[in-house]
Amino acid sequence: MKHSDAFTTVWPFCRRALTAIVLALGVLLTGTSCKKQAAAPPPPPVVQVLEIGGTNAPMSTDIIGQLDSPQNVEVRARVEAFVEKILFTEGTEMKEHAPLFLLDKKPFEERLAAANGMLAEAKAQLNKYEKDVARLKPLAEKRAIPQQDLDNAEASVDVGRAGVLSAQARVDSAQLDLGYCDVRAPVSGLIGAKQVSIGELVGKGQPTLLATMSTLDPIWFYCAVSEVQYLKAEGEVRRTGKQIAELPVSLILANGTVHPAKGRFVFIDRAVDSKTGTLRVRAEFPNSDKLLRPGMFGRIKVDLGARPDSILVPERAVAELQGKTFVWVIDSDNKATQRAVKVAETIGESVIIAEGLKPGERIVTEGLQKVREGAVVQPVTAPEATKVAQASTASADGKHVAGKAAKE
């Protein structure tokens, strides 16, 4: 067999063997390249923590209520008459005894004149009776006339005196009614809108309301205090040795502003309302600028002093679940544990923890959603978190500037 014939016969077998080897090597290489390297575990999440320490926490309580004037005086018509003049401007300050309304005086002047006439007549009769007694008395002593004539004359004097008193009472009544036509301010204060118009008949059958006046300085704040709030305040003031009347009271208005002048409690009702379970309390505030008006709503903040060695934590660090409150505590190994706590009171954006924490422990204040029970975290304090954020912002700004320069 020639050499070329032998090669032609052997070559197909060699080619198939070589193809098999190449395929096997390709499969081996492909399998090796498809294998992924084991992923490295993620770093512990970064959370912001706060180390617990005792502090003198300010104690206070807020109470909602309403302002009212110490004197809301209704100006009413005391006689039946027509309104002749209105002598004030609505919504202005009026001094005591300032003229407000003028009613038609003519009928009352006539009544006064008639009463004075009746008084003069009664006095004339009394004068006659007294002269009769003076003339008959010497005659009776001489028995020139019967004693009965003298007795009758003396009795007439008594009747005349009674007539003078009755006539004088009618004069006084007429003068009083005439004075009621000149309606004046009973107190100094702010007057409201007029309730009648000129020419209107007032005082017929009942005293007609003409206007209402209110004294504004000082002004009162009424509120209903629950039994719990009252007992809490009593406990705190007894602890500090103060009296409730000595507690500073701040007034917060409906728009959130604080009235500049401090107030004080001036009245606590004698009993708790059995229907509402509250105690009616009144505080008094200076109101020299007349900003506060009756009927305004607001709330007062009562300063109860400071409670020493209190544990105060940010409210955002406390989570609530099914009516219970929890915080995340970080131990010395940086492991997180959820712990139940008892909140005593909210003070601004912080809360006082009554039970569950002690000074020296660390709690999570930012990044609560990253924490899991028993998981390791990377704790940072608030100053450290601020530095990291500033460095990250500076790095991002530098990259932005470099990229912009490269494009240019």
C-alpha cells in the first residue's frame, strides 16, 4: 500500500478523535468559566447611635382651654323708651361712665314734673295740719275745745307726713327713670356691636340688650383638667415644695405663638365633674396690649420644675408595635437587641423613659429600618455621621467638577 493511500485511510479516524478532544476541552473550559466566585458578605449596616445619660428633664403639662373676660357686662335698657342717639363707636375701648345711648326723655320729664307737683301739694297739706295743731293745742290746754279736736289735728299731721314721703318716693322714682334714659358704660372695657338702632323701642316688657362690654386686662383662661393631670401636678409641686398658684404658666395661642406675659392659676373648682371627670381651673394673664379676646382658644403649658436623673431620648428612636414601645439597644459587640421600654412623658421631640434603659447603654436613633435582631451593625455617633455626610458631599462635588473639566 502506498503512503498516500495509508494517510487517506487513517485521516478520518484521527480527525474524529481530534474533534472529540477539542469538544471535551471546550466543555471543560466553558464549565470552568461559568462557575462564579463566592460573593463576599455585605458590610454591617451603618446606624446612628446615642449613649444614654441621666439629665434634669424639664417637667411640664399642656392643657387646652378658652379665654374669657373677668367681666362680660350686658348693657340693657331699664325703661321703655325710643332710642334717640347712639354715642359710641363699635369695637372700641370705653371708659367707665362714658355715654353710650340716649333714650327719649320727654315722657319721663313729664312724669317727674307731675311727681314734683304732688310733692308740693303734700307738703302744703302737711304745713296746714301742723298749723292747725299749733292753734288748737293752747285752746285744748285751757279746755276751750274738746281734746278730740286736738287729737284729730295731730293725726292729720302724721297723715300729712306720710303723704309727703309717698310723694317724695314718686319724685325719686321719676328721677331714676329719667336717669335711665342716659345709658352710660358700667365698666371700663371693650364694647361690642350695638344690638339696637336709632328709633327702635326698647325696654317693653323686658330689659332689651343694647350692647355688651368686656374687660380685657387681665384676661382669664378657663380649662378642664383631668384627674390624672391634677394628681400629677400636685405630686410634682409637693416634690419641689411649691404651690400650684406659684407655678409659671405660658399661654400658646391658636397660631402657635407664645403670649409674652406669664400667667398664674387663680382658681381651682371645689369638686370634679362626675360627668366629665375633670376639674375646672382658671388662670390669669396680663393683657395690656388687648391682643387677647374672649372666646379665643389656646393651650397653656404649666412648668412643673425639673426631674433629676431622667433618661431622655429622641422620640424617633422609639418604635411602637401593638400598643407597646421598643428601642434598639447596641451591646459591646455591636449587636442589636430590641428592648421594651415604658414612656413616661413627651417633651418636645424627646421622651422620658421610665423603665427599660439605664445610663451608659447605646440605642439606635437613625437607621432603625436597617436593624435586625442579633445582627451586627456599624454604630456611629451624630458628629461622626455629620463628618461622613460632609466628606461624601465633598467627594461627589469633586467628581462632578473633574468630569465637567474633562468634557471641556
